[in-house]
Amino acid sequence: MGKILDEPKYTVVNSSPDFWTVVNNFSLGDYRGWALATLAAVPVGILAGASKSPAFARISGNMLKSSLGVTTSIGGFAGFLYAYQNSAGRLMGFLPSEKEQ
């Protein structure tokens, strides 16, 4: 476990939360950010996998399904990490919780 050098600015709920404590603390805003990151990755996958894309012009066949799946998965994972970071920050007192706003 790393050592945090900054002092918490808000009320500390749990100084060392485990995985499920952080996930159970997700707020509606966390889920919204997760969904937006996932949805933002969809057009990237469509553009990257289009058969007329100059980046993939030399590859034979259509890469749409595979690139769409990969970029959507990456966007979903990035959104989850963003939500996890916000939730853990609220529990450890580095971000304000809903009760403190």
C-alpha cells in the first residue's frame, strides 16, 4: 500500500477502503461518468474500424466489429477507473461527499 502525503481536506469515512467498499459507494455521478466514457469510445471504434479509414486502408476485410469491441471495452474500463477514483477519494476525504456539498 502506498503512502499518501497529502492531508485529507474533508471528513474521512474510511482511510483504507477495500474494493467492494469503494464500488458500493459509487454515486449516480460516478455511474454517469462511467457510461459517458464508454459511449465516447464507440465513435472512436467506428472511425478506426471503417473500411474507408486511411489508417487501415492496407488491411483487407472490415475491422469494424473488432475495433468497436476493443475501443468500447477500453472506454468502459477507463470509465470504471474514473468512477472508482472518485468514490475512493470521497471515502478517504480527498473529495467532498454528497453530504458535504
